[in-house]
Amino acid sequence: MGERAVVIVLDSVGIGELPDSHLYGDEGSNTLKNTALAVGGLYLPNMQKLGLGNIEDIAGVAREKNAIGSYGKMNEKSIGKDTTTGHWEMVGLILENAFPTYPNGFPSDLMERFEKKINCKTIGNKVASGTEIIKELGEEHIRTGFPIVYTSADSVFQIAAHEEIIPFTRLYEICEIAREMLTGNHQVGRVIARPFVGENGNFVRTANRHDYSVKPNHNILDIILENKLEVIGIGKIKDIYGGKGVSQSFPTKNNLDGINKINNLLKDDFKGLLFANLVDFDQLFGHRNDPYGYANALALFDNMLPEIMQNLQPDDLLIITADHGCDPTTPSTDHSREYVPLLAYGHNFKKNVNLGIRDTFADLGQTVAEHLGIKVADDLAGVSFLREISLL
């Protein structure tokens, strides 16, 4: 047991299609393997040392006979392939019904009610890429002042607005109104504020994005707090859990900012869980079908991984994983239904342990809880693998 655990979610870094991927149209998806093939091989020497190449054949990432970490992959038991579903499963919550999606846009009666509540018309109301829709409708938005509403293959209600037309503080208020009314059959996983700036032909989204997630049921994060330990969220962790189960939150501008925050916080004397989401893989490269950008983001993380490992205290447990896939080499720009990698490391943990295929992402949360010496309720999913990697 130890006093600290560190979980780093490489958002969308999947490692191969799940057996039911055909139900989602994701046959052949393998974010890591296909990205490696597209760019002529990945150079990830530090994750390679942990055992990444032992999980799957990845061009440029060799198998390690004497990996310094433990390695495996996790199956998603919940229905869905979105950020909220993946993160909720990690902390013991299996979703048997997917959050609703809107491939044809939102129903007209729903939009009419929303427009009445915000006292303003909207434009858009269709499935679109966030960067493309501001190119398409940004000028009309500036001319009319109407916010842009759009969705994706995920369960999201996204609202984009130019910060000089609708200040992001007002955009947040509009999103809060949407979150309050999207209940029952329309309980989307997330409402997302998407502010942008710039001029026509050169619109750019800003770092003032804010997510409004459904609040999850009682889970492992809540239990950690109940045991007088901390849950420190980095990136969009607090948003993903609807502000619940997180004692401190540090939003990030990008992956580099997130990694720097991880290292700074590791030097502090906290007790509990440091839980980080690095979103650039998904947001900037997966959804934009950019394998080279994706590969560069992986290389950046890998290059900075030794500093994270060095900042670990002797009994700290580090787990690196993902929440779903987003293969940048397939025609789709949406998330993909994939296994996620599982790498575990600590100075005082076993090396070169094959953790196999875990039945659920929830094994991660159970492992963190056991490491922190916390008793978890029987109604939460998952089986800890701590004993498989512990030296005790």
C-alpha cells in the first residue's frame, strides 16, 4: 500500500478494436498500431521500456524481454465509446445504456424550448467537426449574434460562440441552461462550451472550453475523498465527473501544460490520487485525422515521461491508460470502440508483469483504491490487480 497514486489518461490512445466494434462501425480501428504504420513507425523508447510493445505489435516500438513496468490492455464493458463513459467505468460505474446521440441533429421541439430559455435563436443544429463548423457558420454567427449548436457521433450538445460576440462567461451561462434542460431521454453525456476568436477564414478555438457532464453516481473518487484523501484533477477531469469527487482541479491549455502540472504537483506532499487527462491526442489529432500530429504528441509525452517517473515517491503507483480510441487513419473522424493500453510502474513494484486483458476499465479504479488502503463498496465494478504487481 501507498499514500499516492497517479493515473494519466492519454485521451483516445486506443490499442485495437473490441470484439463488438462492428456494432459501432469501427472494424479495423487500432489507434496506436495504425498511427505507427501511417507515419513509418513510432519512437516511444520510454513507454517501450514499460512494456508498451508487449501489448500489441506497434511499428517502431519493440517488445521488451525485461520490461520495467507491468503491461496489458483493458476491455470497455460499458455501452458507448465516449470520454464520459470511459472515465466513469474507470471508477467503478458500468453504463448499460448509452448516452443519447443525434446523428440528424436535435429535435426541433427541443431546440425551440432551448431558444426560448436563452431568449435567442441558434444556428447549426447538425453533426459537425468543431473546427469546420466555425469556418462554415462563424461569419453568420458574428452577423446575427446567434450561438452555433452542433453535435458529433458522441453524446454531446456543443455550443460555439465568438468571444467578442458572446463573452465566454455568457456562453457558460447558456451551457448551464442547456445542461439543466437536457434530462430524461435527452440526457446527453456532456454539454460543451466552445468559444473561439479571430476573423472569417482564420477562426481559432480558445482554451476557454468548458464541459458540463452529467453527475455520476457514488464511485471510487467519492470514496477516496470520504477517506480524507485528495483527488487532484488535471485537465478536464473535474468536468468529466460533473465537479463531483474532485478536491482540487487544474485546467490545462494543452498536453505540455498538463505534463508540467503533473510534475509540479508530484513534488508536493499530497496524499491520494493525482488524476490527469491529456486531451490533445483526441481533440487536435484524432478527430482531425492527423496521424503525424498524433505521433508527435505521443513522442512529446514519451520524452517527458522519465521526469514523471523520477518525481514519483518510492511507494507511488503510476498507471498510464486511455479512455477510448480515435484512430486518425480511418475515414471516420469520430471515436473508435477499442481496447485501451494499461501500463503500471512504481519504484517498489514488480517489473515485467503481463496483466493480460482486463475484463473492464474498472479494474484500474479498484487497484488505485486498494493501493491507497481504501475499502470499496461491493456494488462498484472491477477487480484489483495490485497483488499481481506488488512486491509484498
